[in-house]
Amino acid sequence: MLVEDPFRCFVPYPQAAVKHAATGPLAGLSFAVKDLFDVKGYPTGAGSPLVLAQSGIKAKTAPIVKALLDAGARFVGKTHTDELAFSMNGNNAHFGAPINPAAPERITGGSSSGSAAAVAGRLADFALGSDTGGSVRAPASYCGLFGIRPSHGRLSLKRVWPLAESLDTAGWFARDGEVFARIGDVLLGADKVTLPETPRLLLADELFAQAVPEAETLLRNVVQRIVPALGEPQTVSIARDLDPLYWAVRRIQGREAWASDGAMIERFGMPLGPGVAQRFAYSKAVSDEDVAKADAVRKRIRGKLARLLGSYGVLLLPSVPDIAPLASASDDELEDFRNRAIRLLCLAGLTGFPQISIPVTRRDGAPLGLSVIGPKGSDKSLVAFAVRLERAARIRIA
């Protein structure tokens, strides 16, 4: 267990022994766990004082955590999360905010804030997070890490605090591709769809246009750097107007978040932090008609992306619109950035397809990620491709 926590990543629980296998494919690696996942001997607080007070000490460990322990990885602690995992900024009104080791003046992103900070700060070799609306992919980009949102349903969420059932996934962070791929080998099993070593690359201008101009230029330069190794991307159109996708994911997430936490919030009159309170108020008001329209949008975009990708296509897109916002940004500024980011992050959530954020460049000294989305069920081969892409992106054009 850790003695020091310079980046305020870890929930300061009393230490309990967590056994791991002496040998295995992850032997020698340490890992942290977002405080949504049950670990025997620890409470699960979900970033909420009320949930923590009601938790008690867990008698069983979430299967995904146990799989890592059985593979030889060593548990080093539970990490902070945004309140009830319903934010992407990493600022918890009750427990504070981790420091972004890659850009200390900027936010870590959330809700897997502590997990991203622990890996970026070299306090763990890798860490588990969850991703409903972007909670692994955004912090991965902000902190200069590999981060995956797997195909929906690919990994077990048993004994994991829920937010939105049809969008929730478990993912992980790593600093380097070799470790990132080793975790995938343990957790993912065999792919239902296996990408070729050099898949067909696709690029949608409307997605790159969601990035700020400076970030768009940097990421397009990265795409040009990978062409000699991975091929020229084909330009496609995902959606002329991204607003219907934005509202679809917000409405589905809102309805399901209220189903998960609404009764508890109302019963106890829970004091919720800024942003989180407003999102739950919105969630309560989502109507059946809103959900029906959102489901129709989800069905259409899932079918369209499936046709575009086929069994061997990979879509390139910015992970988020820019480098991490400044920690000094106002709540309104952070909310505006979050809403812009959702327009990029919603595609994988609505379709259930796997997405990986890859650390490829920096702007103003802060990390910026490029993402890849593959066909549903292609997670393991998408991990291998993401590692190759990161290596190709290191090559500088003369």
C-alpha cells in the first residue's frame, strides 16, 4: 500500500490486506481501483458521503478486480471519483479534486479522476475506471494516458456502483502500450470481430471540427504522421448535425441515472455538489417521449456506424475538443466544455462500440489524445492497433 499520495488520488481508507496471486501475466504490476468497484475489506463510497456512510465493509470483490488480482497484479488503493460518477471534471464538492500530474494547473477530468491521476503520477502501473459518458476517455486525454471504453457488456459490472445501465462500462488506464495491452489480454478474452493488422481507416471532418482549431491542426498532423505505417484514411460523414446525438445520450443517461440514484436522492434529501445537482434535476424531468426519441436516434446511429465500419474499419476522431481546462476555470466554463466534449464522446456510448484514447501529442505543455473506434466486439484487436498507432505517431515528418 502507498504511504504518500502527492496527487490526492486515493480515498484515505484504513488499509486492508488484499491478496493477489504470486505469479501470473500481470505479476510485478500495481493497480488502483475507482471507488465504484467493490474490494473485499473496503467500503465503496461512489464519491458520495451518504453512499459511503451506508456502504459498510464489503465482503466480496468485484469480478473484474478479482481477475486482475488472480493474474498477479497488486492492489494499492481505491481512487477518488466524481460524485455518483455523474461528472467529467474530477472536482468532487465533498472530497476535493486530484491533481493532474501531466498538467498540474489543469483538471484531471472525471469521473475516473483519481485512477487517471494515480497512473499519470506513477503511483500505480494501471488503474480501473468506469466510462458512461466519457469518464475514462476524457481523463486519459487530459493526463496523457491510454484509456479504453470497451464494447458495452464486454466486461462484468457485477458489484460496481451503477449510473446508467445501457451506457455503463468498465475500462482501464495505462501509461504505455505494452502494459495497456497486457491488461486487455487478461480481461477481454477472444474478440467476436478481429480487425486486420492494418484496418481501413475512416475520418469524419465534422468530428474533427468539434476540436478547437489549434487542437484540430495538431491531431490532423498526427494523422498524417501515421499514414506511411497505417495508410491514408477515407473521409466519411457520421452526422451532419451532432445535436441529436448529444441530446440522445443526455436523455438516455439522465433517465437511467435517475432510475439508479433518484429514489436515494429524494429519500435522504442528499446535498449534491455543483453541476451534479443540476444534472440530476434534469434527469428527473426526462420524459417518456424524450427517451423514445433518444432510442430512435441511438438505433439509427448504431446501424450507420456498423455499416461504415463493417468488420475491418476503424474511425479516427479527437478524444475531446482540447487539452484539459484550467483548474481555475469557472463552473460555467467547465460545463460549456463538457457539453462540447459530449458531442465527441457520445458516439461510442450510443452505439456500444469500443473506443480508445491514445496519447499522441501536446499543446501548451498539456497532453492531447486521439481516439479510435472499432466494430463492436473488436476490443482486443483494437487495443493492438492503438498501440501500433501510438508508435507510428512518434515518427516525425521531415
